[in-house]
Amino acid sequence: MTQLEIKTNFHKLIDEIEDQNELTKLYEYFIALKQNFEKSGSDWWDELSEEQKRNFDIAIEQCNDPSKQISHEEVMRESKKWLKK
């Protein structure tokens, strides 16, 4: 898979997360991982706690579950509501 394909798929997965709390957790994980990687240069996955790894796996499972997916249009409608708050 190319870097562009990975990024595109990542964006699609993120767009499909409808739970704001889960999205916030995922965002915070990535910020922390990026900071850890920049400091240590090590593999970010190895820096995660077991709980963080489990939560990450849950988020991926939810993204891959069609019953939990919503359309891009719905995500955009919801995000506009959140941005107005």
C-alpha cells in the first residue's frame, strides 16, 4: 500500500467515527504518539500502554463495522453542529 493510499484510508476511517468521545480519544492518542516519536525516534505502537492499544483496536473495529458507519455527509452535518458550539 502506498503512503497516499494509507493516508486516504486513514482519513476515511476517521470520517466514519461518529462518537465524539471516541474521536477525541483517538486524536489525543495520535498527538501523544507523535510527540513520543519525535522525542524518542522509536516505534509509536511500542510506546502505547496495553489499554491504549485495546482502545485503538476497538476504534478500528468500530470503523470496520458497517452498522456503526455513517455517511460522509452525516459526518459533515454533525461536525458543523459541533463547530457552532
